[in-house]
Amino acid sequence: MNQIVGFIGTGVMGKSMVRRLLAHGYDVRIYTRTKEKAEDLLTEGATWVDSIASLANQVDVVITMVGYPKDVEEVYLGEGGIVQNAKAGTYLIDMTTSKPSLAKQIYEIAASHSLHALDAPVSGGDIGAREGTLAIMVGGDETAFHTIQPIFQALGKNIVFQGEAGSGQYTKMCNQIAIASNMMGVCEALAYAKKVGLQPENVLKSIESGAAGSWSLSNLVPRMIKEDYSPGFYIKHFIKDMSIALESAKEMGLQTPGLELAKSLYDELANQGEENSGTQALIKWYLST
């Protein structure tokens, strides 16, 4: 519990994750480009640090939750980045959904600096981050995983070590592939219910506890019904994830037609200005056709 934790990436999910760590008694240092963006977390007990290099040098564990693989690469491997400035023995946990190949690269370079890198992407959205019920899928050294287990337990409930470096990211791609087709099914079901004049709330009561049940059905359909398209998870980030999964699948010679179709629909929405909406805004595509 005496570990000092650094956190980079205080967006929709990151802020809730910092709050979970603070609630569990951790000394949390955060880096943001402007201090003003961190004021709410600072009033709750976090400490602001003015550079990535400074943060990396004063903590025992660094957690990152940034946007895109290019951001991960810059934060870890760029000039003034984490790897160059972290103390030997520091644990590096990237919880961004990123490329498995980049996770492997960071692991190898970190190891050459006597650092312990884990790729640990999450699932559960803003609700899971807020309630500490995230699913966390971890790749790297198993010894490092067990050492960091109390931190993972502060953030999530379903915490599984998947194997060597990159395995966490590969597992997250499995998650996103499953969600992509499921989101289409969820939206099609809701659009169908509306077209035939059923009450969507009553339909949801009937189907969410049966064979059709899913996290998306239970957590996102209520938002769709209320026309609440605020992001628990941004469309632009889901498109990024699907692009990574498609690239990886093609490298393996695996056909993923459901994933390709889902990405094409989300691309249409993004082109219509919905890239900063939540993924539940996919229902707009179905109701507009």
C-alpha cells in the first residue's frame, strides 16, 4: 500500500480510475498537459506533476490510459518519456487498448532498463471504471502481475493473467471483436422493436436476462432509449480498436466479416460528426435508414 502510483491519461475512464486508487489509500501523482484539467482530482487528494519525466522518476508504478498507439509510443519511448526516466525496478502498466506489437516492443525495451512492463487493457467502460468492476486482461511476466495485483484489485473485479507480453492486448482485441457484432445485434433488435410499435423498455425486460443478454444490451440500450449519446466509450476510440483488430486478423489470415461491417457503420457515423459520441450512438444509423 506504500507504493507511489503515477497516472497519465485522466479522461472519461482515467479520472474514475484515479479516484478508485485514491479511495484505496494510494499516493497518486498525475500528469496532464494543463494543471486546470486536473483540478477536481487535486482537490480529492492527487498530486499534479508538470512533466512525464518528473512523474516517472518519483513513482514506483506508472499507469497509462491514453488515446491511441501513437500516444502510447510517445509517452513510453519518446524523448522525455517513461522508459528513459523511470527508476530501475519501476512497474509500467499500460491500460490503453493498443497494438500487441507495440506492447511487446515496450516490454523488451523496458526490460533492458530493468523495468517491469505489463500490457493491461480493460473492458467495462465508464461504469466499470467508476464502480471498480473493470475486466482487466494482462500480458507480461507473471511475477510482476502478482506484485501489482492489489492495484488491479482496486480497479477491477475480473482480473486475468493471459500470458507473455502482448497477450493482454490480444485478449482485448477478442473483446472488441465480440462487442462489434454484438452492438449491431443490439441496435437491430431495438430498431425492430420500435418499428413494430413495441415498448422498448418492456422488450429489454424480457430479453436481457435470457440467451440474448449482454453487457451492451443491459447498459447501453437504456441510454439509447433515452437518446443519451454521451460517451462512456468514444466512437473514435472504438474505430481505433477495430482497426487494430482488423490489421492483426489480416496478418493471421483470419476473416472477420462481422468486424468489418461494424467498422464500416461506425466509420459512417464518424464521418457524420459522431466521432465524440458514445458507441451506443450506432442506433442512429439504424433509425435513420
